[in-house]
Amino acid sequence: MSGLEVRGLSVRYPIGGLLTGRRVLQAVTDVSFDLIPGQTLGLVGESGCGKSSVARALVRLAPVSEGSVIWQGRDLAGLNEAQFRKVRPDIQMVFQDPFAALNPRMNMSQLIAEPLVTQNVPRAQIDKRVAAIVDKIGLRPEMMTRYPHEFSGGQAQRIGIARAVICNPRVLICDEAVSALDVSVQALILDLLTALQEDLSLAMLFIGHDLSVVRLICDRVMVLYLGRVMEEGPVDTLFDHACHPYTQLLIGSALSTDPEVERGRVRPAIRGDLPSPMDPPSGCVFRTRCPLATGICAAEVPVLREIGGTRAACHHAEEAL
Amino acid sequence: MCNIRGLITLNLGVVFDTGQTRNTGQTRNTGQTQNVALEDVSLTLCSGRILGILGESGSGKSQLARALTRLTPGHVSGQVMFGGDDLLALSEPALNAIRGRRIAYIFQDPMTALNPYLRIRVQLAEVATTHLGLSRSAARDRAIEMLDLVRIPDPQARLNAYPHELSGGMRQRVMIAMALMAEPDILIADEPTTALDATVQVEVLDLLRDLCDRQNLAMMVITHDISVVARIADEVLILYAGRMAETGPVKGVLRDPRHPYTKGLIDSTPDLARRGRARGIPGTLPGPDAPRDRCLYADRCPRAEEVCRNMQPQMRDMGQGRRVACHLPLGAP
């Protein structure tokens, strides 16, 4: 069972221009992980931590500046456009805002068929496959002629998911795929994703900012901060025994729906704001906001190492645990 | 809703005119019809208390915030009693003296609510010169005082910043500071932390709670997120399809819901502290042209019976300050 192997991935965006001079924004630095069939890896972190850049780099919507993306023995980063197009059906993506992701001028059947049309699948097959997927995705055949504005958010996201899975992908990337939905619908879409994963044995990358959703759906979780991996491990170990101060802070910031739990609970204070990714701190990028930071944190970049049941990049992880 | 005399009491309805009705898939002009956005919603805001308005998209929660001071383009009916006046009956100039001065707003996205061309100093001072008639230097002093109050470090230096130079959390603090510049009695916050990261969200929520207590503000916090209500609100009002579903003290309602929709919402929300799967609510919100002489939640409700589809449930008293609009409430004998 081979999955998608990401090794040493870095993403850099050139920014600036005539007046400011060309500079480089380092969005992702040296990120490695495996996406395994039937399993879900969660990618979490605050806005600007590089989680969407990682996802986009896997499907060439962002540049792979360094590192490799190995799929079935080949490095996707080295493929030319024509070669990449051939493997593209294997790796599909579901986006956050279904109304932004769906062409408002196409009806449901056109929208779901589009990926197959792009792949030059014969027309007779297309109709059959569209009909099959519509049933699987929890939509009704009589909706086929409706346009995106006639759907609710949850229904529109089901169409987005149908588009992603109709080419029988092996890898599914969900970039905040349930964040824009009402909670009553969110849970149903999560169930749908889980069912599809089992059915198709999908390797999933699930990007989310809501830790309680991530805990529900993921097998492993990776925590990013300013483009670097802070901690990574099995979902329960990471949530119950996090050893990186940043992971602990993120978990401590997640609110509960129980007023009894919430009242009087003192939340961990975080110092200051996220530093500019244009000018990240030396050494450990989290040190400017970390309660445990000392001299070594400014001097040396901590390497990811096994501590407890997870891997963490922190000089003081033993104390934090 | 609270024992002390309410600062503002209202009973509201909002409808929108639509020029056309849809009929058998074809659109044809049949003259005026109306879409109901909000129906018979009544509530009271009290000084030093936070009322959480909880609802999903289409619940009418934002319409409620806007209808309060007639900021919605829809037709507002009912009354909003504040300081002996009905705000809905006031002239536009009289209402303008209340908007922003006595009743202030904070919206979801601070980046679109702030003017990107003007320094923070100018935008803050404008509120004080307009509403309080302060001089420029007095307005500046008050701006510094307010930035300090919302815990912005080094407020003097921040005064000269443009909105884009501040982080999302800082911008929302500036919005709160701006709302407080004219010393309002009532603060309406519409999804105040939805655009913020979790680490910042907690700080801003705790700041709002603290300001409510210290400044004795009456606050209405509108949100789709149960945990926001759990964290800072005293009472909660749950809206569904423009109608009140349930209301009462936060602890009672969220720990022991009476309305099946409230329970559905709670069970749908994943919680790190409460393991187990989240269950969603199948079905969708009734459309704007659906019949309203019934329980609007009935088609999604696991408890629904014949009566729910035939008769609209009225709000009824459940004791301990709790009210629910349901024919077959949970926990009832």
C-alpha cells in the first residue's frame, strides 16, 4: 500500500516589485509526511502558517521550491505539464467555499461531469458515472438541472466533493472543506467524507482550523507554525499529550460548548502577534511567543525529534510535557 | 430575561418585498410578495449582561441586529423601546443621534469596517468629535484611553497606524475601541470573533466580557458558534428560520436543552472536551416561500408529530426564566 510521500517540501513565493525590490516569502519550510490509503492526516495551525500552501503545492497550485512529492515511484515536482496532467486525476482537492469553487453558469450535471470531460472520457460513460456518483454523494437526480445558486451550502459542497471523487482519485485534499458550512450540515459532510474514504480507500489530507473537527476525522495530525512543523503524531496522543508549547496553546484555545467547562477556565495567554513571515525569528520561529523560550531557542533551529508519543521540534519539549 | 429592569425591550418582525414569485420552475411576475426574515422576536437587554443570539445561516440573526436601529433595507414592524422612545417611530435624525452614540456596533470583518485610507487616529477621533463634540486634542486623548482599555499595547504609537498595518486581532480591538468612543449604553457585536484565529478569539471574547462588566454595558453577541455563547453570554436566544426556538440562561439551555433544534445544534458541534461523533441535522432550512403556519423545524425534527405540521408552536414558559416554542419539548412530562 504505497501512498503519497512528501519529503522536505518548501514553498516560496516571490513578492515585491519595482519599488520595494524583489523579496521572497518563505511560506513552507522543510515539511515531510506520508499520505497513506485509508488514513487521514490533519494539518492545523493559525492563518498564515502555510497549511494551504502545502495542499496547493501537491497539485501544483503553488510552486514546489524544494523537496519532492513522490507518487507511485515518480517525483511529481519533476514532471512536465503533459506528464502531470496524466496523474492529476489521482490527486483531487475540495475547497472551502463551494460557491466560489463552482462555476455559476454550469448546472449540477455539467459541474460533476466536467472533470471527466477534461480527461476525455467518452460521453456515454460520463452520464453513467455522473448518475452513480450523485446517488453516492447524497443528492437527488432531479437536482441535475439546477444551478449553484439554487443549492444550500451543504448541497453545493456535496457537488464540490462529487467533482473531486468522480475520477476515482487515490488522494483527496480537503482544504477547510467544512469550515464555511453550518454546524448542523458540517457533521453530515464529515460523515460523507469518512464514508467515501472507506469506500475508495482514499489517502486524505484534511486542513482545518477547528481542532475539534480535526480530532474527529483524522488519524494523525501535523501542527504548522510559520511554515514549519512544530509537532506531529497520532491524533489521540497529540491531543492528550502534546509536548510542544505551541500545540498546547492551540489546544488550550479551543472552546467548549459546555458553559460549565468554559466558565472560570483560565485560558493560556499568548504573547504578542504572529511575526511577519517576511522576517521570521531566528532559531525556533515560535520563540517570540513561547513561555519557555531561552537563549538556545534564538540560536538554534530545533529539529523534529521523538518525544513521548509524538515528534516535536522544541528545545524544551521535555519540560513542556 | 433578567430580573433588573431592561434597558431596551423589543418585539420585531422584518419582511422583504420580492417582486416575483416562483411558480413551477418558471419565474413570473405576480406583483408584490413578501419574504419573512424575522417574525415576532422579542427580547430584553440589560446593563452588565450579555445576551447571545445563536443561529445558523438564514436564521435572521443579523437582521435582528440591524432591525434594532432600522439599518436593514427590509420593512421592520413591532417596537423597540429604549429610554421611553420607540426607536422604530423616531425620525431619521433622531435615530442618528442614537446610532453609534447610545447603541454601537461591531461587525465580523474589521478589515471591511475600517477605512483603509485613514489612520486609526482619524477614524477613532471622528466618533468623539461627531457624537460627543470633543475638540481634536480631547478626542485624541480619548482615543488613547480607549485603545488602552481594549489592551492594545503602546496605544500612542498605534494611533498613527493604518488598518493594514495591524493584525486581525488588533483590528478587531480597534473596532471595539471605536464602538466605545462615544460611551454607548448598548453594544451589538455581530460575529465579533468569526474572522479571528482561535488563540486570538479567546482574548477578544474575554475582553468583551470584561468590558461588559466594567463599563456596565448591555451587550448582544450574535454568533453561529455555541462555544462563543458558552464562554461569554449570560442568556441565550436561539433563532431558527426567523423565529425564536428557545431562550433562557446559558447554563440551563446549553446543558439541558428543551427544543429539539437546540439539542441538534449541540450534538452537531464537535467538542474537544466531549468525545464522540458529531451528529448533523438532516434536511435543509425551509425556503422563503414555504408555508409558515406550522413548526418550521418539523421536517428536520426527530420528534415531530402531526400537530407540528399543522400548527405553529407559540413560545411558552418552562420556568427558571426559560421559554421554548415547541409542541413536544424535551424533558417535559
